Amino acid sequence: PAYKEKERLLAAIARNQVIVISGETGCGKTTQLPQFVLESEIESGRGAFCNIICTQPRRISAMAVAERVSTERGENLGESVGYKVRLEGIRGKDTHLLFCTSGILLRRLLSDRNLNGVSHVFVDEIHERGMNEDFLLIVLKDLLSRRRDLRLILMSATLNAELFSSYFGGAPTIHIPGFTHPVRAHFLEDILERTGYKMTASNQLDDYGQDKVWKTQRQLLPRKRKNQITTLVEDALQNSNFETYGSRTRDSLANWNPDCIGFNLIEAVLCHICRKERAGAVLVFMTGWDDISSLKDQLKAHPLLGDPNRVLLLACHGSMATSEQRLIFDKAPPNVRKVVLATNMAEASITINDIVFVMDCGKAKETTYDALNNTPCLLPSWISKASSRQRRGRAGRVQPGECYHLYPRCVYDAFAEYQLPELLRTPLNSLCLQIKSLQVDSIGEFLSAALQPPEPRAVQNAVEFLKMIGSLDENENLTDLGMPYILISSKRYRNVGTETYSTL
């Protein structure tokens, strides 16, 4: 689909310093747009001066996209296309299109604030609103006034386009329609009715004390600042009417514990898919590595799901080795169903083409931060409607799919439209030190220029903490104690910078 918009996109990029592009899953924006620009520049005789950086939020996506693009171009990695992630990279003297993580580009900006030699910057998946991405947008916005020749292209599968457009002074927005096969959504009440599974207070607890751990963590949260979405979910459950469903389903819903992932429910649904549904891989969204590891152990002990001749169990998590991560893209052997247990990194950053079934637990592990009480806590939190739609869309890439949402429809209706940006819900200590490396006078003033600035109290807490441990002095200047952090970041950049960006 992106090819149909090629000329319009290239014209918009040529006319505007900043452009915001949204595209549905599978439209080709990530793999095709940077290539369109590169080929256009080569055809115009400017290929030698065209050096493109395309950021991805995660290392696995930077590597996977670079490999896909180089394959499309009939090249080996390291020719015109390369990638750079922390401690790993492939590039060559003729590399003019580099895929990297947001952190890699930030480290270069800390040492080369003008991005000398770079002609285009693509920032992909900006809807995730990670701290690195929001920090990057502040720095790039400041850079644009000094580099009028630089082109900035913001891309996402799901985004509030007007928010980003207004941040960059009314930058034009372009939507690329994509094609996905229809996906049927089954919410918890439909799943229970369809499978006949009965939930009780006891069978929602897994063998690893998951519910107990979450309750212990929740006790650490400030009681006066209850999560708004959690409150909305509780209200939605109390006001819901499931009279159109059978008594067994209603009894199960009455016992449903929204604080549990429900490993046994996942196991039951996987058995239903394996025994009664058509062929196709299954993608199961979990909250984090601990859940993935525990669930995988439980499934391996099951006579059907643990049989390697019938089910191939794989995990997808950012901390995994590169070689393990690549296995998820391979097709399963004949008559074997592939089941991938993944975190939210599989929502948009990567594409597993043979997925037909998706299971969505409705949560993702996030760091939440109460600035009033200066209390951070890492907990599974409800996702947004945008994330839920992204997860569902993973099932419709190659054929009509099915998505099993492991929560009632009324809970989905209570979700926020978009996830709260990381900048607004996490401690800012590390970010403040990085900001000072840019030689800015006031951290608060710098962060006030963010797309959605954090609370002044959160900034003040971070600055006071850094002063307390001696990383900043009373005038917010970096001290000898705070400098090593910056030097480590700079050293990492110098070790990769002169080679990685010699053609950028």
C-alpha cells in the first residue's frame, strides 16, 4: 500500500522539514519509505549526500527491519543498509540507510548536536511514547532550527497525529491505508461461552504465586492515588450486565479476578485452539519475562502443549539473545503449531507473518511513579485501546484471524484511548543527567519543552535526588561524581561513532 502513495510522500518530504505519517499495520511504511527516499536521492544525483537514520524503539526491531530491507534490495547487510544496536551492529563504507535504536541516536546527539552528514531522520513507532523517544523529539525539534536542510519523518501505526503535528508547528500529516484480513474479537464472556471453561477463585492462581506477588506489590502503592483506569475498570465490572450469557459463564465472570493473568485460562484456550481451530501460529501477549518463563514451564508440563511434535513453544522478550529472537520468525515444521509468548514489543515493533491467533492478557508491565510521594513501582498495568487494537491486528496479516481478549468487553471500554507516556509515569533521575550533558542551564526549562511535559514536582524530585547523592551541585551543574555517567555514554558513542556514522 505504501507504494501507491510513493510520489505524494516524496513530494511532502521534499517540501516540508517535518512530516507526520500514520499507517495501518502491514502498509509498508517502516520498510518502504526509507527506501523510497534513498532511491529518489540517488536518481536525483544526491545519493552520495543522502544518509538516513531510522530509529526503532527496540533492538530486535532495528535488526529485523534492516535484514528485511537488505533482502528486498537483493543485498547483504552492511552494503547500502545496516543496523546498530547496543554492543552489536553491521554496516559498511557504502551504508546510507542505518536502522538503530532511539538510544543509539541519542548518544550520537550528545556528542554531535548537529547530526553532521545526516540528511533524513525517521523516528518510527512514536506512539509508544518511551522516555528516549520523547527526549529525542525535544532535541530534534531544537536541532531543526539549526539544520534547515534536515528532514524529520515521524511514523507510527497508531498515533494521535494532531498532537505530533501541532508540536512541530502544524507539520502536515499523511495516512497510508493498509490491508489486513478481518479479525474476529472474542472477549472473556465469549471465550467462556465458547470453550465451556469455568473459572473459580482457586483455578485463577498459577503455581508460582503470581497473584500473591501482585497483591504484595499493590500494598506498596500510595493508597490515596489509586490508578484512574483501575477505578474505571472496577466500576465497569460492577455496572455490567451479562444476562444474555449462560449461568456457567455468569458464575465464572463473577469469580473473575482482574488482578490475575490466569495461566490456567491461557492453557485452556490454547488447548481449544490446538484441538478445534484451523492451522496457524498463536501469539500470546504477557506482561514480562517472569510471566513468560513461568507460563512456558507450566505449558511444557501439559501432555498436549508440552509435546514438541505437536506444539513449538517460543518466547519473545527484549532481553533474549539475538539468535533466540530470530527463531520466532521461522515457520514451524509441518503439523506443528507455533506458540509465541511475547511482551508488548510484539504489538508493532516486529511482525511475525504466520500469526493467525492472538491471545491478549490486557496488561503490560510499566513503571508507575507517584511524584507527590516520590514512589516508583513496577507493576502490570492495563493497556490502552490503541494497544489492544494493535495486538488484535497481529492476527490478520496473512489470513482472517481470531483474537482472544482475556478480559470482558466492558473492561476494554474503560481503557484509555492511548497509553500514558513514560515521561509522565517514571522517575526522571537518569534522564536529568543526560539532559545536563547537553550543557543546558535548567533541567526544568528543558523538559517544559516536551510534547507532554512531566509534573514540576517530578522534575524537582529528580533534581533534588541528584543533588543529594552529589551528581549535581546546588546550581544544577554536573559534579565530578555525576560526570562518569556522561563519560560512559560518550565512550560508548566514541567506540561506535566514528565507524558506525562515518557514512552518516
